[in-house]
Amino acid sequence: MSNDKVRRWIRPEVLATTAYHVQDATGLIKLDAMENPYPWPEDIKQGWLKYLAGAEINRYPSPDAAGLKAKLRREFTIPDGIELLLGNGSDEIIQIIVQAVSAENTVFLAPEPGFSMYEVISESARARFKGVPLRQDYSLDTEAMLQAIREYQPAVVFLAYPNNPTANLFAEQSIIEIIEQAPGLVVVDEAYHIFAEQTLLNRLVEFDNLLIMRTLSKLGLAGLRLGFLAGTVQWIREFDKLRLPYNINILTQMSTAYILDHTEVLYDQAAKIRHNRGMLYNELNSMPGIRVWPSSTNFLLFRTEHADSNRVFDNLREEGVLIKNLNNTHPLIRGCLRVTVGTESENLAFLSALKKAIVR
Ligand SMILES: *Cc1c(COP(=O)(O)O)cnc(C)c1O
């Protein structure tokens, strides 16, 4: 196939972009992607495998996953009158929302630095994405947000609650003001809910333009790819038209249904991660030359005050620890690195590697 045909038919914006880059973690302690580091206890794992043996893999999965939705409703106390849309990860849900509202000149808005997929997916739909800088302390600049909302009339405002990569929860009052003044949708992305223990779910019934998005990825099921969107039937019905048939595969449906009968495993792991986060925060906070920010998530944002962060990142990798380098992603987090909270021993390995990495 000649390259000419590719150039003729693939959209110029696609030709110009690069694919989402996932760092190679082979042989490294993997603290780059906010994964839960704990495996399941052996009895839970054996019970799961036995349950999966009943999967009719030759059949299509349930198209609407009604049984799974009912379980999710109970587990996450979804209010009456609120419907769910399931996605192959919340990334797919973002894509469905963006697809449903995008027309010429549609604007999507989010604070920045923020979750990169809001911008990536908006741009893939040829829509415009507007980022509104956070304040210096990473709180929402409510005035600037409201001003941008008036100016750009965004179809959707995305708010990660708590925010990635700054790890903080925005003030609920600021979010409410944005919901009240936005002409379109406000999607509150609660991917880190289990680590923040704060939610706007109970406010869904108050506002006709609020949607809440959750994912099981950070709860310990990143490999399954399951996210959900909660909102009124009027919105969910429209989004559901764009959802591809059978988007949640049978192994994901069954595995999720199984673990929802054993959620204490996930909640115990999350409690351990929150505990480890406190320990890791204290250690980083007492380390000379490190500035670390408080976290409502399962990761910590920190800055190396005297050492070049690119070099620290490379040194850490040579020491066998992979984290995320955020330098050059946004001026507000220049020189910052992000580390996922791991097991106790992973965190200790990271800390000792970091001590070497900042003086090398
Ligand atoms: C990790 C993360 C997600 C998760 O996306 P999935 O596709 O469900 O794995 C969503 N939003 C934010 C802000 C995140 O950090």
C-alpha cells in the first residue's frame, strides 16, 4: 500500500498527532499509572475463576448489562430516578459524551493542568478544547472558569473531583456555581472517589445538567475496563444511542458482578492504600529538597526543588522505579513528578531510589 493513499485519506489532524504513549515498565517497579498494587486473596481468586468457567464465551454478552447495572446501583447507592451508562473504561464514556454533542464550533472546557483525555478526545472530534488555568495553589479559579463559560458557552465542562495530576478536591461551592452558570453539561469525574471519600452523587437530582462519572480502574480493576456515568434518563437515553452494541464484554460483566459480591476485598485494599499514602506523604515531606502536595487520591505530586526533575526521573528509572514525569506538561507543574502509592515495600524502594536519584 502506498503512503500516498494514507496521506490522501487519513485526516490531517490524525496524521499530525502521535498515539497515546504508555511507558514501557518491563522489569521496573510500576508506580506510574495509579494502579492498585495488590492482588486478590487466593480464595477470592479461585472463586472468581470458577465463576468465569460458566461464561458462555460463544454468545454475545448481555447488550444492556442490566444485571450488572442493578448490582452497581446497589453498591454505589445510585439515587432513584438516576440512570447508568456503562463504558469500556470512563475513557469510552468521555468519547460517547463528546460524540453526542460535537458539532461545528463546539467547545469543551476543563481546568488545567487536568486529565489529558478530555482534551485528546475533544480534539479527535474536531471540537475546540479550552483549558482554564488553576490558581497557583491548584484550587479552582472560579472567576476565571465562570468568565470562560460566559465567553465560550461550552457544551461540556469536565471537572475531575479530585483532580489528576494535582491530587486535590476542588471546593464543592465552586463546582456548584459552575453547574448553576454553565449553559451545558458539567461532568464531574470521580475516578478517585474511593481515596477521597467525597462525592456529588447525592446532588444529581438537584441539577438537570450534572453528570457523575466513576470508574472501577482505580478501585483495583484497571484490567477490566469498566466505567459508568450516572445522570437523568433524558441524558442517558441519548448517550446510549451512541454506545456500540455489546461494549462491555462478557468477562468484564461477569468479573465485575463477582467482585461486587466481595467488595470488602477492594475496600480493605483501598484503606491500605490510603494508609500507605499518609506514610509516603510524611516521608517525602521530611525529605530535604522535596516539595509534596496533600493528596485525596492514590498518587502524590511532588517537585524536586534543587535537582532537575528530568534527571531525577531518568535516575529513578535506572534505579528500577517507574513514575510519571510531568515536567513540560503545564507551567503550573513545571519540575513536578507524580508517583502512584504502591505497596509498603514498593514505596520504601521508591524512597530509597529517590534519595539516590536527587543527588546523582
Ligand atoms: C485514571 C482516570 C480515569 C480512568 O479512566 P478509565 O478509562 O476508566 O481507566 C478517569 N478520569 C481521571 C481523572 C483519571 O485520572
